Amino acid sequence: MKALVGIDIGTTNIKVIAFSVEGKPLITLSRKNVICEENGYFDFDGNYIFKNVLSMINELVIKDIKIESIGISSLAETVFPIFKTDISTIKSMVWYDRRTNKIKESFFKKIGEEDFFKITGLKPQALYSIFKIGWYYENENEFFSKAIKWLPVNSYLGYQLTGAHYIDYTMLSRTGALDIKKKEWSDKIFSLLPFNKEVFPDFINSGEKIGFLKKRYKNFLGIDYDIPVSLGGHDHICGNYAVAAFQGNNVIMDSMGTAENIQAIVNLENIDLEKLFKKDLFVGLHVIPDKAYIYRAFHYSGGLINNLISLFFNKPIKDIGKKDFEQFNKEASRYLNKETEINFFIEDNKDNITSKDLFLHDINIIDIPLRARRGEVFMAGIRYLGKKGKEIICDLEKLTGIKAEVVAIGGSTRNELLMKEKARIIKRNLYINQVEEAVTLGAALLGGVGAGIFKDYREAVGNISREKVKVL
């Protein structure tokens, strides 16, 4: 059975999925990602990621899947080094790791926040790739000096599979060093760094072939045909492409998971960086050339609910199960039509994220009356998330001049109570898209573009059924 294969490397899971050319999932495989924690540092294991991906590709072949193409998406900011000779263990810091804070602070003594934004479309955060590389330069210089290039996660996996090293534009715009309007490296930013732009590989568009699967892996899989491999891009944007691309300019995408990222797609040439800076909105490059996305994210969406369950049910987040979420919603639903005095305040500073789960000390719950029950606190948390979403949606609408419908994707859309209350708060038509595994599908479609299975980006998504269900 012929299939397009999408690979998505996430913070929590590694997914390899075979799709038909119409976007129907044929076989879905998933493994837990591993985060190595030591002395307050958090690292991904590159070899672990690669070995699990190769194992799942082998499983597809065993199940009689003929792989026509591979496209790769992943989380952003994390960068892996590659070396002249193989190294048995290759680790690199997770996107949320805080050890880069001092590097960031030192950098922004040399350049103002507004000047940085007008180049990159980004606000000061410690998570950008240049600060991660800077940390290795200052603290593990011998390790840094041995690296040939530093690659985002999807590029690293593409390199392991093909031997070619490139970086796609969606990942470029998360490095902290891209002149986003010119789509080239910023000489100004690199003049403030202790290393040069040669640490990164050459640019490539999402959906361009970087090479073919290495012969030794073909032998391992027991196949005699070539498999073209392409970079998909940043996970949120691959999902955006699969769901919202070419649906016009009246769609705002709400990607809801542990974190939440709300986006509008625009033409890059129409972006006014000065206006965006004043609105506290960010910019990134889309997988479609000459398109960009305007967005704002908050890193405590599903993470807030996880932490409330952990706090009030007195159990670690890793042990939370389906029954806990059901109990959470059951108690919260008692306050569905009731006002509450309880308020939440979370410092909206991304540099306070210390792990993939928001730590409880970052959540402030205030104005809790003595008579309150925990279900009221739960509903107040849900409403807080709804209000944060509405604030971003309104800002995007004002900037783009559209009255948008909101299309949601991601794991949190399965929470019926959360979605119902969100629709009430945002006062917009809110839809849940029925595309299965949108991020991995986007990567697979882009792999199909790179392999020539589709003539262009539009054709790749043209046959996909994007049924959506309105939240009532």
C-alpha cells in the first residue's frame, strides 16, 4: 500500500504516520519522547529520537507500506550539533531550558527590544536558538568547536536520514537571527554574537526535497526503492497548513495543547513590524513561500488544567488520567451558568517556564471566598483561558481588519466543557477541525510536494477533507 509518511518530533511524543494522498491516516505509530534532566538542565537525546523514528519506519515497511515520501516537522528553537565523526550520545537543550537566561540578558544589553523586533519579528526570550548555541560557546567551548553545524530538530532528523543539512524558513524565524522581511541572516545580530552565521546550514523552503534515504537504511528496511525526504517545518505551522491554508483570509487558527498558539496567515509583504510591536504580536514565516503568520502564544493552556488537577487531586502530573479529567469537568460544569469571584493571574513571561509542565508556583489564584468549592476554581481557570484567547483574537482582528471565524486544532479540543465555555467567551463562531493528526499530516503533504507527488502547495491540500464542527 502506497503512502505519504509524516514525522513529527514533539516535546512529549514522537509520531510517524502513513497517510493516503487524500490525507487519510492509514497507520499511526507513536513513542514517548525522553527528556534527560540533570542539575536543573533539560536535554533531548538525539540518538534516542532517531532510533525510534527508524524503528517506526521499519514497522510501516513490515506492515506492507510502500513509502512514497517523508516529510518532517518538529518543535522549534532546540538545535542539535553535527560532527565530522559520529558521536555516540548527542544531547541538546529542550526549548524551555532556562540556562540561556544570562546569555539573553547579556545580548539585550547590546540591542534594544524594539530594534530586535524590527529585524526578527520576535520579542526578547531566552529560548531562541542563538542563545542556546551561545550557551554552549561560553560553557562547553570544546564541544561547540567540534560542531560542523547546528540544526533544528527536524533538520537534524533529515540529516540523519539523508546526510544533507538544511534549515527551512519556519525554523529560521525561530532562531532569533533572521531578518524576517529580507528572509536572510541579520548582519546586525551576528555582529553582537561570539559566533558567525556559518554555524547554521543553508536555507530551504518547506516542502523542498533535501535528499533520499541513505543506502544503509534502505538495506536495514529491506527495500530497493528510493525514498525522497523533505523538511516540513515548525509543528504549529505544519498543522496550520493542513487545516487552514488557502481557505481565505477570514480564518484564525487556534492550536490548543499544553501551550496555545493563535495565528492569522498574512502576506509577508503586508506586514508592518512597527504596528505589530505596539500590539505585542509576533511574526514567523509560514511553510508557504511569501506567507507569514502573526501570532501570540501562551505556554500555560492545557498546562494550567493539568496543574489544577495535580494540585487539587494531590497527584503528580505524569499520573493524571482520563478519569481525573472527567472529574475535573464534572465539578467545573456545576458552575457553567454561575458567576465566580475567583481570579487567576499568571505572569505572562515565557522565561519563567521551567519544564514542559507549568510549575504551580507560576499560578496565582486570588479572591477565593471561604465558601468556594474546587469546581468553582476549575471553572475560573477555564474562563481565564477563554479570556486570554479572546484578547489575542481581538488583537489579530484589529490588525488584519477581518471578522474571523476561529478554527481550533490540538489535544485540548477534546475537552467539550473547555470548548463550550471558550465559544461563549470569545463570541465568535468556533469550530473544531476534524482533520486527524493535523501537524503530522501537514508534514506528510509537504513531503509529497518535495517528492513531486503534488505539483504545488495548493494541490497538496486540495483533496483533503477539512470538515469542521461548530462548537455550540
